[in-house]
Amino acid sequence: MKINFLKQFVVVAILLFSISINAQDNNFHIYLCFGQSNMEGAAKIESDYTEVNERFRVMATTDCDESGREMGKWYVATPPLARCYAGMGVADFFGRKMVEQLPSNIEVGVVNVSVGGCKIELFDKDNYHNFAATAPDWMEGILKQYGNNPYARLVEIAKLAQLDGVIKGILLHQGESDTGDTSWPARVNKVYTNLLKDLNLNASEVPLLVGGVVAEDQHGTCASMNEIIRKVPETIPTSHFISSDSCTAAADSIHFNIQGYKELGNRYATKMLSILK
């Protein structure tokens, strides 16, 4: 009797595993996006960009009563792609360029967990609480939307997204708050390694794309950080630096304007498309 029960259990387990695998669509490419305000989106959402190809989707990482979005569900990727009240950023134009260039049978989805003003430490699963404990008052509400643990939220939603598609890459735009920190590439490597492990991904199949901050040619306040960001591929062989040179800036010289986001997002996409080929 015990042997028969064991056989039945194994058969049921195999069937459930097969159903799970079959539900995953290899033509649905998913990209994880994280960082601070330039990935969150700081540009005003202009009417010209409210229409989006339905092949570009976003899985909500927070509940948002204003837009009617529920955390963990897919929607057409009309901005904002991160939390409520964010604007347009790098991920918007990355996704639009990807579906424009990929075959019509390929869909693209993004999962975006970003917190304006944060240090990379906020995405360190072992030390995020140190940063969260000293976060400024204005950031507390944002952190609360992510359960006070943005890394855990990113992994949680990414696992849901994996039920529907395949994670093809990870996009990072962060560094302004860590300007001058030469240990930044190593800190990024820890986050990337943890994501790969927690989501059962292979580095060779899931590259990390890291963009530069507002550059010196745009009088970027944090432009010196680009020399550090540029060195990430020396620490992470499966990473790629995306130059921000000539990407136009907003008046504060920290954020990009919408044209700058478009150019930088297109550059992320161009690099990812070259990797896919």
C-alpha cells in the first residue's frame, strides 16, 4: 500500500510540474528593473506617450487605487511602471524599443521596484534594514509600499512573473546616492548574485545592464560616478555598461528629461537586442 501511494504521489507531482512548465511562455520575455529615481521615472508623463503597444506589459509591484492596479497582476505598460505617482523613466523606453524591434510573436514584460534617493544598500538582502532605519521621512511612505523591503518585493513579484514568462535580463540604474563609493561595483555584484540565486537563474543567460548617471557633457551633478559604474563589467563578466553621454538632463542635472530617458532606454534595448541575437 505504501509503495502504491508513493507511486501515485510521484505521478501527481510530475503532472503538476508539467502543467507549471507548460504555462510558462518562452515568447514572453521578462526584465527586472531596479534602482533609484531615474529607474523609478522622474519625467512628467506626456500625452504623446500614453498609448503603448499591448505586447509591452508591466506586472504591478504595489497596489495602486488611482490606476486600479493590483500587485502581482499584468497590465499594458502605460506609465508609471513603478509605484503610484512615479513618472516616466528608463524602463518605459526600453520596453517600447524592445517590442518595436522584436518579432511580433514576442511579448515583453517588466517588473520595476525602484526607490528614489536610495543607496544600493537598500537592495542588499542582508543589510537593507540599516539603510531603511535611517531613511529620510519622505522616503518612509515609499518603503512602506514595498513592505519596507524592496529587494524582497522584487523577488516576490519576479517569481510570479516567472510563472508566465522567462527572465531574460536585469536592468539597473542607480548610483547617484553612492557617488564616489569605489566599492559600488562589488555591492552591485552581491545584489545581482543574490537575485540569480533566489530566482534560480544562470548569469550566462541573464545579463545585467547598468546605465550611467547624467554625464559630464550635461553638467551632471553626479557625473564623476560614471567612472565607477563603467568598471562594473570588470567585477561582473555578464554585465554591460550603458553610456549616458549626450542623454539630455532635466534642470536639476541629476535626472534626465524625457528625451534623455528615451535615448538611454533605447541604448539599454539596443544592447539587449544584440545579446539576444
